[in-house]
Amino acid sequence: MKNLIKESVINLKPYRVIEEEYTIKIDANESPYNILDNIGKSILEKLGAQRANRYPDNESSDLKKALVQYTGMDEENILCGNGSDELLKMIIDAFVDKGDNVVTHSPSFAMYKVITQIAGGNLIEVAGDESFSIEIDNIISKANENKAKVIFLCNPNNPTGREIPKEDIMKVLDNTSSIVVVDEAYYEFNGETLIDKIDEYERLIVLRTLSKAFGLAGLRIGYGVASKDTIEILSKVKAPYNLNSISQIIGKTALDNRHIVDKYIEAIKAERKRIFRELSNIEGIETIPSKSNFILIKAEKYSDLIPRFKEEKILVKGFGKEGVLENCIRLTIGTEDENTKVLKTLKEV
């Protein structure tokens, strides 16, 4: 078997999630709010009219129409995917050949590297400074030096929460010849977007998801926004019937009821502000400013905190004792009660 495996896959480790019991789950940047509590009845009525023996709408037409209302873009500028991960794969499949270079900032979303490596491409990671600020000039230099096919910019960035100013992203577009992918998975928590520039820059692709602010992580609904010609290219590598009927229905219904989501977003932003303020007053913790639905901290007592969280069945994302994220913990913003309990644990340790 080993002789048959692609060289680019041999050293990859499968993405596995260890299921643990928990009282509070703040490890995966999920929303603490379940919108189905409010729109479940409407969804059940729509699901009852579905014919599961038929394939889903290949174009996700109704979902797209709802996204047109949400984004202000035309249908021809939108492509739906099975999570934004699938859209990342489409981009690599369409533009990156074996041996091609891809550039991104570091640390950032791990799937950029995995998907590039599977395709046989080479991911060049440009480190930020000690406070995780993103070095745009270095990204431009590395992209041009290595003739990068694609540049990934995560804004706000996961796992740091750092924001990339719009003018910096424009600078990348103006000073490189690469496809520039702006991953706006956490857009709703900072409100800055580049989708208004897609007609000006054919090389610009903006990715978003309904997993975070809309709280639909379990349904895997992502979408990309780009010029008509770029969407046409990506459609060539899209799998048929890629987004199931149930996800399409629930996604559209959530978008039609986004006034509910707006309340969730405001609650998360208010809690983010409160948590940041309280964390900043805890000795031994360095808090990284965030424009997302999570906060990254550096903890002197990391080795004491992780087992304490485990003991209290609080799931957090710890990054271990090596690399640039040494002693860092990412805390997703939960409900007010959940956040208060997490802060209490941090203060006690």
C-alpha cells in the first residue's frame, strides 16, 4: 500500500477530534447560540416538503438568492460550498499545480497548509511579530520572490484574532500578481469586508461561512464571492450536488431571519469586550486584541491551566509548549454565564 500513496499525503496526519465530556465548550470558535431554537418549526415544515430520493439543487439557487440579499452581490458572483474548506480546495484545485508556491501569514488556519500540500504545492508561511501582527510587506516580497500562485489572508485571523486593515489587503492586490484569497470566516464580528472590490480585482476571492456568526457549524455551509469569470473557473472543479438539501434549506431560513443572528453577534461582541477587560487585569496572562468571536491568551501558568480546565470539563484550545503559540490558549466567546465561569477558573489558577 505504501508504494501507492501520493508522496504529498504520506506524512499527513488525519484530522481527528477527540470527543470529551464537557460542561462548557469554547474550543472550536462555535457560536454558543442555537438559531434552530427560534426557526426550527419553520424549517420542519420546509423539510417535510422535501424529496430525499432526489439529488439537491446543484446550484443552491434558493440559498444563493438569500445570500444575494445578505451580501448585495449578484448570483453570478457567488458559489456555495460544503463549508469554506471545500471552497479552499476548489481554489487550490483550480490554480495550484505540483510544485507551485502558495503564501500566507503565520500562525493562521491550518487547512491552508494541508490542502496545499495534498495538491503537491508548497506553502510559504510568513511569520508575524511577537504580538502576532501580520507583516504585509514581507508577504508581498515572499509572494513576488516565489511567484506565488495564491495568497491566503485570514481576516480576522484564526487563531490570533488579529485584524488586517483593508488598505493592507489592497496593497497586496496592487503589488502582486497572485490570486488573493481573503478568508472572512469571522467577518460578522468586525464588519470589514473586501467583497465590494471583486469587480475591480479579478484575482480577488472572498470566502465566508455560516458556521460562526450564524451558528450553523453542524451543517457545513460556506460561500465564496468573486468576479463572474473567477466563479466560472471555480465551478469547473466543484463536485456535483456538493451541498445537501437540508443545509440549503436551513441556511436560507437562517439568512431570512438574520435579525435573530444580529442579536447573537452583539451579545458576543459585548462579552468579548468584557472578557478582554477582565483578562487584562489577571497577572501572568497576556491578552491578544481580537476582532473575532474568540480571544487568544498567553499564560505563564499554562501547564496548570490545561489540567484545571480538563478537571472542570471546560474544553479550550491549547497550543502546547512549542512553536510561536507556546503557552497560548484560544478561548471562544460563550454565553455570559459560561464566560464568567471560565474567568473564575483563570483567576483562581
